[in-house]
Amino acid sequence: MEWQPTPFTAPLLVAAVASFGFAGYALKNRLRGGKPLVASFIGVTVGAGVWALAYAAQLSATTLAETLFWNRFVWIGIGVLAVAWPAFVLAYVDWRAWLRPRRFVVLCVVPIAVVVAVLAVGADPLFYRSSSLSAPNGYLVLTFLPTPALIGFMAYTYTVNLLTFLVLGSVALDRDGVFRRQAALLLVAGVAPMTAGIVGVWGVFGTTFVDYTPITFVMTSGVLGWVVFRYRLFDLSPVARDVVFANLSDGVVVVGSDRRIVDVNGPARALFPSATIGSGVDDAFEGA
């Protein structure tokens, strides 16, 4: 099997390694958070890793048969993400009713059907017509015409993704402190790959027939990792914060390792008006 070098091979491999690394971290710390949140996070990172790794192999292949072979694994990653990402968002905002088997199976039907169909008959002819290899960018890439099935699946995934973005956006607006930053960063992590994929289709980046969605997971994996490690996502549940922290009758101020305030509840604001999020502890309580 002969391989060709491309400008995207290294970024895709980095994205895959980072994604699998975050999955390993979540498995190691799986008892810290709620099972749906941890399981869906692992699904997101594994799906992203499979997609990036398979796409690196697809771009590096030099024959149509090899390219379409690796493309089947690309669709496995896409199918996993099509379930795991909305499940992660639902678990994060604690909409657990949607994660019960009867409702969750609805979320799985389309992605599972797509993966099974691709493995059975291949993306060509299911999603691709007139597929071939060409070198518009100086290296061989898969070119094709989309079928109605591909357009329909893209419409489905974009609709689901947009709904998750609306949910995360509402959380970012409704909550404050560390949880607002969590939701905002997760929103960025979700929007970036889809935006890159859409923009890339129009050739804005100067290349054609290259899917930038898995490439962008380098950034997405970094953002997810930052949220997990920096904000201890599995230790700080937004629901626990709403039910316990925000409703305590006692004033509570949360201070980060840099001695800056990262969260404060209502009673504490009334007692210490200067204790605002982001301010230093010494300044906030000076004269208190």
C-alpha cells in the first residue's frame, strides 16, 4: 500500500491522539462524574479520534479502492459523534429524560442506520456518485457528487447540532461564574468544527474536496480538555451548582488557585458587594 504526504496528515494525527488521550482521562476518572456525562464525553472523544485517524488514512491513500476503504471508518466516527455530542449536551444540562432508553433510541436511529448502511454497501453508491481521485490541491483527494441521502443526513446533523448550540447558548446566558465559562467554551468547541466544514466546502481555505471538520477537532479537543482539566467538568455539575450552591442561605465565595474569585452566590453578593467574579481576594475583602 502506497501512501502520499498531505498538509493535513500531521494535524489529523494530533487531533486523533488528543481525542483518545481525553477519552483515556475520562475512563480513568469515570467515577467522579455522572455516568451519562462521562459516557457521552468518552463517546465524543472516541468518535472524534476515529474520524480524524480514518480521515488521515483516507487522505494519504493513493488509489480509489483504498480511499473508499478508509472512508468507511470515517463514517463510523461521524456516526458515533452524531449520537455522542447531543447526548453530552443533554447530560451536561441534566435533561436526563431525553437520555432514557425510549427517547435515546430515537437519537440513535439515524446515525446507526447510516453506519450500518455504509459498512454494508459503502458510501459509494449510498452517499457518493461518480466518485474518483483527482489532484486539485497537488495531492490526490476523493471527489464525488452528493446523493439525496447524503444531503438528507447532512440536514439532519446540522439541525441536531444547531439545537445543541441553542441549548448551550441559553445555559451560558442563564448561569454565571465558572458554569457560564464552561457552557461558552463547550459552545465554541461544538460550533468550530461545523463552521470549518461549511466554510471549507466553499473553498475559502484555498483547497477543494477537503473536509476541515475533523481537522478542526485539534482545537475542539483542546477546548474540551481545557474545560475538563481547568474547570474540573466532572467534579462541578451545573445542576449541583443550581440546586445546592445557588440556594444556600449562607454566603459562599469560590476562590481559584490564582486567588481570584471564580464564583459567588446571592447571599455573598449581598454581604460583600466588592466580591465580583474575577476580582482578587485581597481587593474584594479589603476592609471587610
